Amino acid sequence: MAIYLDNAASMRVKAEALAAAMPFMAEQFGNPSSLHTPGLTAKKAIQKAREDIATCLWCKPSEIVFTSGGTESDNLAIKGYFEANCGRGKHIITTDIEHPAVAESIAWLRKMQGAEVTVLPVDGQGLVSAAQVASAIRPDTILIAVQFANNEIGTIQPVAEIAAVAKARGIALFVDAVQAVGHLPFALGSAEGAGKLPAGVTPKDYEGITMLAASPHKFGGPKGVGFLFVREGTKLMPILHGGPQEQMLRAGTENVPGIVGTAAALVASCRELRSNMRKMRELRDRMIDRILTEIPDSRVNGSRKQRLAGNVNVSFAGVEAASVLVLMDMAGIACSGGSACSSTSGKVSHVIEALHIPPEYENGTIRMTLSPETTQAEVDGAVTALAEIVAKLREGRKV
């Protein structure tokens, strides 16, 4: 593939992550639950990874629970918290653009456990406000679930403001941060962290976050592993049973290579965060500006200001996204129609529907997501190819 622009779906594994993980797939293959030396070596590696991740996120090592990925982390947070706390109430607040792993977990609780759910609408840029969240709170509200940044349109929610509301009202806040960890600056504030925080960010900003999910293959780590931050003192029921691993919250032999690779990728991402954000933001804006200038009847979806540095989500009137994606792929350019979890459904994304964009644009929506490795030549080449493809498809439609 000549140009890869689907990094929100999965990034290339960082060299640091690969180097860290490889020994635990070959020489150091012991089970971390075993008491012999190889097992203890694996157990120490997991603890070191836990400490490194906690340092990056300004939290305690004991607050990191390893899982099989973002989907399991979402399920554990939402179902596990509800099961452990539903005696205090059954009301959940969420938004209408959450990832399916969040939305469907909540839908399952509504159907199977009697949860009552308030789904907040976003505005035309994909934003929900802290005031909306505050106004939806009821005496029986026990959980708020709001993503940090949207996986399709890249809109970054006002999480610090929502966290302040949750903390003030004594309500748990779960944040799906799969697209944010390793890409945005924040600090969870339960312990000291590493490095200097960017201007305007303090650890207290996010003290209201109770749980936070991450998936390393979104920031240069391996697939098949993830983690969930669970703030100390939070009551949570496991959803997998069978062993005492991960503080009795997640049964199953730990993915040692994946966990070690996750920590290495996050450390590298946080070390390079500011420079990577600056580079990707410049390329993102260049791409969006060229598309809007050079391709008639095009529009950008999501907020231009509160947006992930590497996200470009655009719609074109009069063309089908599937045709654009096929022709882009034939041209050696990989991009997507939105979330990789639902891109094969053939339906308009629930995120795009929530924005209420003009109907002539809905079916022509594609997502291109950059990485720190993306070059200006690749961005320019992709836009040039895209302009030609959209023009040809429109000519064909008119014939």
C-alpha cells in the first residue's frame, strides 16, 4: 500500500513496542501466574509495564487493569460498574455518537438489567456540553459515559468540564479514550506522572474521571490487548470469571508480549506527543483546506477547532463512499468510510446521522486519518487522487 491513511483503525506498531514485546514471545515465555523463575520474570515485566503506563497517565499502577482491547475495557467498565452499583440507581447518561462497544453495552443493560438511559444529542459539530450532562442528571443516575474523542469525526469532547460536573454530583464518569490516549495531553491526577504537562492542563482537570479505556493499536502498540483505568475505591464486578488475574477484575492468562509492547508504545507516544500533534495538525489542516478548495460540493464533518490532530472526515455530494474507497484503494491509498467496526455495514454511520448533515452528503462520507509517519507528499498525493476520483464518479453519474 503506497499511502496508508487509516491510522484511527490501526497504526503501525512502533519500533520500541516491537523490540520490547519480542523477547516475551520467544525466550521469556513463562506464564506470569507460575511461581518459577520464568513465570516471575513475566510477572515482573507486567508490573513494570503497569508502572510505566501509570506514570504516563499520572495515576497509580494499581489503577491499571489489562484487558484484551478497547471493546472489553468498555464492556468491563459499563457492565461491571452497573452490576456493582445498581442498588443505588439504574440511570445512565450517554451520547448519541458513542462507539458501538459503549452504545451496545448500555443497550444490553437496558434490555437485560432494566437500566434507564438518557441519550444526549450532539450539535452539528459532534459536541455535547457539560450543561447538557448536568441537566440530564437524576437522583438515580449512577453512571455517565462520554467518549474523549470520536473515532469517526475526531471531535474532542469537553471532558474536563464534564468530569467537573460528575465529581461535584458524586456520579461515576466512564470515558472511552481509545482515540485519545497517546494522542492528547491529559493527566488522571491520582498520582504523580512523568514530564511537563502542556500549558492549560493540570492533573485536577480529570479527577472526575472514574474509569477510562484505551487500546494500544491506536497509538502504535499491538492488537489484542488494552487496558482500563479504574480509580482507586471504585466498585466493579468482573465480567469474565475463572482466575484471580488483574486484581480479580479480569480472569485469564495475561498477554505478556502485548502488555509490554503497550507500555513501550505509550511511553514513546507521550515522549513525542507535542511534536507529533503539531506535525499532524499542520498536515490535517492542509488536507482539509485543499479538499474544500479543490473539490466542489465537499464538506468537513466535526469540529474544526476541537478535533484530533490526525483526523480528516469529509463528505461529497453526489457520490457513494464505497465507490470512492474502492477507487482510492486501487490507486494505492488506504482510507475508510468511518469506524472500522462498522464500515462494512453499507449504512450511513450513526455518527453522521447524529450531525444532521444535508442528505445529499450522507452517503459520500469518508475518513482519512494520519500518523506521525505521514508525509506532506502523501497528503498531497491523496488529495490529488481523491479530487480526480470524485470528479470521475460525478461524471459517470450524470451520463
